[in-house]
Amino acid sequence: MAILIASTTSDSGKSTLTSVLVREFGAYPFKAQNMSLNSYPTKNGGEIAFIQAFQAMAAGREPERGMNAVLLKPSGDDRVEVVVYGTPLGTFSYGEYYEKVVPKVKESLRLSGEMVIEGAGGIEPNFIERDLATVEVLRRGVPAVLVLNIDPGGAFTSAYGAYLSLPPSLRGNLKGFVINKLRGDPKFVESGAKWLEERTGMRYLGYIPYLDEAIMPEDSLNATDFGDGEVEVAVVAYPYMSNFNEFWALRKSEVSVSFVRNPKRLRKADLVILPGAKNTLKALKWLKERKFQDYLKGKRVFAVCGGYQILTKKLKDEAGLEFGSLTEVEGLGMIDQEVSYGKEKTLALSRAVFEGTKVEGYEIRRGNLKGRDFYMEIVERNGQRVSVPDGYYDGNVFATSLHGSLFSDGGRKAFREMTGVEVKAKGLEQEVRELVDRLLSTVRKTVHLEEIRRLWEEGSS
């Protein structure tokens, strides 16, 4: 059993519908290729796109390597880190990736079991032969439903264009479509839906209304301000910002969160957050060029992973994988520690301890810290005992290599003690399930889920 949830644009809502369907069907989420800087480790040391991990949690499953065949993490300058079934292969040019990696992935691609498969953010005529996420899945005979974002306009014509872009032999696999982000009376889309049905044979399967609450953000397109609390929190949105979706936990606190690119906006901030960064060198250069360091002085700062590394005295790439060359640069110097980047990448569900408090989170990094004034110790990675010094706190700056700590009791306690902000979020898995359940309760009223289930049950995988 399998069904493909595809779309004609990015940010269409296909990730939302996929999340809802895996929850409703208890299915296995899968995406053949995802480009994202938000990722998540598996228990056996793999790395997959965060949204596939999110969908796994929604379905009550453990995130697995097999849920994401290829993860692409843009590094800049026509370079991309390629992760295949959870294993980082290295950094390639896009041409090298399509020439050397894609053919092998096509050969190894196996669609089996009870799957809900998420497609790519569009169907493009110039990309048909290279499209792993949508076209290659259609070639395997999997039926598809398109999710159409009607909010910006052009939903029906883009769907018709996508239909015509496909080879005639594959067009019949497009079985239906769902309208997303519908405002107002649904009767106003009926004529457009009929127009598309008559020209393509696809069936109109309902709509999802415009919702204020959506899934945790998947990429920087979704890095939008939120909250109306009195405490002003500024998340610095530098280039290659990664895993910023962990700050979704702050929705459960009395704060107002803004993603900022102008250092002057830090003046009013009560707390500044430096998130992860896929390319710490470019993020660091960007900060220095805009003189963010002048505005960070005296501020209360929470820094995570790449943001933590940026604050150290020196960063050295010993393998040329992080910066693209053997480079040594000075950090912002707010923390008396240094970072060296090696070939090995730490991918782990981790536990740390500070002052007797256990903090849980995850690590995705090549950077190794050395120096003094470490504030915590990482004691477990993927169930294995370790002893790795980490973290920093001086009364203003609180830094850690652990992503996702705000979803753990100990992490929330540390955050409250060090920043004064109380976060009332629950564990990540519980927050995911409750969020998707709320979305599902809406979708059940407006989308023909039984018809989609029938397509799923009849679909080959």
C-alpha cells in the first residue's frame, strides 16, 4: 500500500497532509529526496530530514534512516552535503550529485510496506529525468494526490501545467487534488475544481482551511515571527541557519519571537538566540560584516551548536568539509574555547548533565570543542556512555551543542535558570502527536480521507 502526496510549489502543504495521513493510517513516512537544513538523528547514528522524523513521530514510529533516501544540505557556492539513507557521503557540486549519486539511488530505491510518500515541491519539465521525489515514484506505479496552495493564487492552472509537464504515460497516476490554505466559503473553488477535473481526470478531494497553526517549520521560508508576550526574543537569521524549528517550543511561553537580520533590532531584545548553522564560516562572516558583535555585548544570549561555535575564539577546519577548504578563522571571541572540524560527524540522540540536572537533546555536528570553562558534560550518545565536555555559561551567555533541549525537562529548567524564560512545552514526540491530532481533527471535516485511504490501499509499493 502506498500513496504519493505531491505538489506544484514549495510550501504547498504536502508535508502537512503527509503528516496527517501517516497519523490517520499508521503508515510509514518516506521521501526519496529532501533539501533541507533542518535534520534529525536516528538511534543508530543516521541523519534524515527533520520533517520525515516529525512524520514518524506523528505516526508513533521511531525515525529511521530508510524514511529519507537522500537529504541535501546546501553549503553554498554550488556545493551541497549529500546524505544517503542517513549516511553523509561528503560535499558535492550539484552536477556531481546528479551525475554520480542519483543513478545509484534510483537503482537502490525500494518502495515497500504501508507508505505515505512525500513528493518534491513541484513538477518541472526541465527536471523530469532527475526528479527522485515525485517522478521516479510515479514511475513505480504509485498513485498521487496533489496539494494545491490556493492562498497566493494560480492553484488550478499550476496543477494543469504540472499534469501536462509529465509524460503521458504517468499522467494517469495523478488521481486527485486537495486545496490548501482556503479562506472563506469553499463554494467559490467549486468551478475551478470542476475545470481541473474535466481536463485531467483528477478528482477534487476536499480542502484544508487556512490555519494559524501549522506543522513545525521545515525550512527558512517558514521562519516567521510568533508570540505576543512581553519578553522580546530575537533569533538571528544568518545564512544557512539550521534546525531553528527547535525554537517552536517557545510558543509555549510568554515571549514574542522575531527572526532578525538587522543588528539594530537586537537593541530591544531581552534575549538573543544564535541558532545552528550549516556553514558556520559564512554565518560568522555575515555577522562580522554587519557588526553584530557590537550589539551582542552585554546581551543575554542563548547559542546552540553552530551558534555556540561562532562565539568561540577560533574555528579551524582540519578536513575542509565544513568550510570547503583548510581554513582557520577567528570567532566572535565571547567564549574562551576553540572549535576544530574533522571528518567524522556526530549524529546522536544525546544526554548531558549540568549541576546534577539531566538535559536531553540531539547532536548534528563535526565541530569539536576544546578549552576551558565548560559548563556541562555529554554523558550519553545513542545509548552509549561517553564523557564529552560541553556548554558554557557566564551569567549572560548560555551555550550548548545540544539541539532540542527545550523539549526536555532538564533543558527547560536550565533555560529558565539561565535566561529567566519559562517554557511550558512537553517532550518533542508528545508535542508532535498533539499538534498533528489537532490538524487531523480539522482535516477529517473537510478532506475526503476515506477516498484517499482507498487510493492508498490500492497503491503499489
